Amino acid sequence: MKNNVAIIGTAGVPANYGGFETLTEYVTKHLGESLDLTVFCSSKNYNSKIWCY
């Protein structure tokens, strides 16, 4: 069973802004296979409510 992790408050992935977005990108790329991830991004940056990385 995978651990569930939710990341909220990020401007988006891939990282374009700063440290928190870089952390989010790293977690999704390198730990995404071993964790069940949900990432909530700012709706200002995306047209779709569902976006997969």
C-alpha cells in the first residue's frame, strides 16, 4: 500500500517560480512511483481542472 501525499498551494509543475514549486516537481518526478500523489495547483495557471504530469 502506498502512502498518500497531497501538495497544495503550488503555482504549478514544472517549476517556474521558486523553491516550493521546485520541491513539488522533485517529489512528483522522483517519488511519484512510490507515493500516491495529489497536487493542487493554482487555477490561474491552468485551463483544465485535471492535469497529469
